[in-house]
Amino acid sequence: MVSWKSTEPVSVTFDLGRAYGVRELRLWYCDAAPDVTLEGSSDAKAWTPLGHGQGATAGADVLSLTIAAESAARWRYVRAGIAERRPGEVLTLVEAEVWGEG
């Protein structure tokens, strides 16, 4: 579990070790999670948008957000870009999973 008190946008990058066909990203969070963008890259430098999800304010509850990848391409790196939050909102990421095919 990790929390961000800053309202600035946050990105979390996953190195899958080799290229996979990414199907979706699943996030579990509490507090507040605004828009989340899913991106893929083969080199961690050039990023391609794969999908988008709209989070919600969870408070003390844990909510889930699943973002389906709109591309069947294979990616080694997957990034979740989490938009700016309102002043006073905290983002707590409880768990993340990247689902795909080898």
C-alpha cells in the first residue's frame, strides 16, 4: 500500500520483464482516485495510450477500477497515469494487477 498526499498527477510504471499482450489493469484504492490513463511502451520512453478509467471517492472503503486495454499490441512496460486530485484529497493505492497473455 502506498499513499500520495500531494495533489499533483502521479504515474506508476510496471516492468513486466518482457513483452506481453496486455488486456487490462486492475487497481484497488481508497480515499480518492480521479481519472486514470493506461499506457504501454516497449522501451519506457515512448508511450502509447491503451485505455482510460474514471475513479471515484472511496473514503475509508476500498474500491476497484478496471481499465481494459484498447490495443492488442504487446508491451513490456505498462503505466498508470493518475490525474491531479483536489486539494485535501489523498490517493492510497492498495493493490495493482496487470492482466495479459504471454
